[in-house]
Amino acid sequence: MHDRAATPTGAVKSAAAIAIEMMILLNIDLRIAQVRPRVEESVQRFPCSHSFWSFFATGLVANGKAFEVATNMLIVISGDQRRMIHKERAMKNENLESVAQKLVAPGKGILAADESTGTIEKRLKSIGVPSTEENRRAYRELLFTTAGAGEFISGVIFFDETIRQKTRDGRTFVKALEEQSIIPGIKVDKGAKPMANFPGEKITEGLDGLRERLAEYRQLGARFAKWRAVIGIAEKIPTRTCIDSNAEALARYAALCQEADLVPIVEPEVLMDGTHTIERYFEVTQQTLESVFHALYEHRVSLEGMLLKPNMVLSGKECPQQASVQQVAEATVRCMKRVVPAAVP
């Protein structure tokens, strides 16, 4: 990576000269690392070229003492870099944790206004209203500008179209919500699609280009995001492959969100469609959550800076023996306590 002229035979450099040259080379490598993905991890590892390490060896042979002094100086520099990175991470995590706590404030809930264009078209058609861009905007403005909404709503999940829209007086919807102390969020998954070679099962798509989309949404004012995975129950499903594949996608999404300074809402929804009993529903929900949190751990997601949107544990809709409200409440809480870490808000 760095071209260097051969050191003249017998020439011995001073400790200061070697240290300065090493610092220059290190600085160049660090600048190159800044354009690589996952900058912080690259900087911590201090990636150096082959010629750089060859220079290390040359310095060691030429003057052992000078090399020792220069290396000590480098250790100090690398230590400062690591401390700076850890401080930045701590500040980002603190910010994520603050937003997560505000979203789950007592007495408040999150409004899901993330209907796709197709879904909202069905709703508007049911009342005889054409699904034009202006009608969709007017409907959402009615929701977001309701006086006193901030007393009961902590956050609103936008659809891509919605986060770009404005009120009639020219305020962005983001601004309108912030004026009521409501936190704006964004749905970022591209929907659940049939999983190849696994009949009846689905995998949520949307990871391609997600880093860039998250950066744009953050600039537009979003502070959190949501991704939904769906797990169905039938005679031979869900398979372990389906559960683990969706868990992996959720974890990758969550890690990218936190990198972009967005709180990820992780939603692994086990569907209620089917004839399964509440016991079977409990089993699948537990397996799913265990897989999800294992993947989150593997991807180094800060649990304090994320939210879980779980399903209730109940009987399938077509199950002849329906569990009571009390049974559903007890099963749901028992399942959550078994597998959801206490660090999650």
C-alpha cells in the first residue's frame, strides 16, 4: 500500500524519526479505513499494509531501542483512539436508550401509521374515498395534528411516503409530531415473501440498501424504526431454518439501525392463524424469541437501545378449545420472563 525507498546499508534512524514515520503511515491507513464499512472496528484493529509491517521489521533490525520507543508511542496513540471510539459508542448508546425509554413511557403507546399504499387504499375505498396522494396526506394530517395526542402517544411509525409529506400550513409531519413531543419512526422492511423451498413459510426482505435508507430516514427526522418477521404454525412448520433466517435478518436490521442512531423495534410475530393449541403457540414463541435474542447478541446489538414487539401467547383462531383471557395473560408473561433479557426496556 505504501511505497518506500530501501534504507541505505548502515543507516540508523533516531527513535523520533522512526516514530514520526510510523505515525504518518498509521495516519494514512486510518484515513483509508474511514471509507470502509464498519469504521470503528477497522480503526480498533489498525489495519496496516505489508510494507508497513516490513518497515517495523527494518526498524527492529536497524535499532532495537529506537523501535521500542516508537512502538511505545504507537501504543499510546492506539489507546487514545480506542478510548475515543468507546466514548463515542457510549454516547450513541446513551442516546438510543433515552429514546427507547421515552417510547415505552407509562400510559402511552406507539401509533402504527405505516400502512402501505395498497393497505390504505382498501381503507379509503371502504368509505368511498379515492386513494389519491392528497387524500392520503389529508387523512394522516388529521391523525398527526390532533390536539393533545402527545398525552397518549409516544411515537408514530411512518411509511416511506408519509415521512416526506407536510401539513397544509407547510410543516413536515415530523415537525408536527415533534411539536407535541411525539417521536417519529419509520417502517423499513419490504414485507414478508414466500421462502424458497419452504412451502407455507415466509422471510422478510429489505436488507439490500438498508444502510443508505436508514441514513436518509435519520436525516428526515426519524428516531426509531420497525421491522416485522412472521412465523406461521401448521403441522410441519415452522422449521428451524425459517425461524433462524428471520432471526438473523432481524438482528442485521437492528445492528444497522443502531449504527445509524435509530432505535430498532424488533417484531418477530408468531401468527395466530391455525388450529394450534395455546401450548403449541407457547412452544413456537419461545423458540422464536430464543433464536432472535441469540442473533441479536451475535450481532452485538445493545439491548437497552432497542424495543421488542412480541405477540401474545394464545390459541389458534381455529382451535376448538380457546384459552381464556387469564390463561393468555399468564402464558404470555411466563414466556416473556423465560427468554426476554431484563435489559430490554
